[in-house]
Amino acid sequence: MERKSFQLGDVVEMKKPHPCGTNAWKVIRMGMDIRMKCTGCGHSVLLPRSKFEKRMKKVLASTDPPQS
Ligand SMILES: [Zn+2]
């Protein structure tokens, strides 16, 4: 089972693309709510975490820090 994990700075793909045609969102704030920014037009959206997780399809680019 794949776990949806994401972190600040990740670029994610949502189930529905933004009306501007872009489907790549950068996570710019995390907490109870997630703020993400459309990488196409710069529009930002605030979503409750649960809603975000439901709408998110996958992580396109992760900023996973090299830790061991
Ligand atoms: Zn957009």
C-alpha cells in the first residue's frame, strides 16, 4: 500500500488540474491546513489537510533532504 507522503516544498499533482491548465502545485505551507501554489499561474490555495490528501494524486518532485 502506497502512503501519500509529502512535505514542504514538494511539487504535487492533484486529481483535478487548475483551470489555468497546470497540474503541478508546490506545497508552501503545512500545518492543519495545507497551502499550495500553482506552478503555472502562481495562484495559491488553502486546503484542510484531509481534503488535500483526498485530492492529491501523487508527488511529482520531492525535496527529500539527504538524511541517514
Ligand atoms: Zn494555475
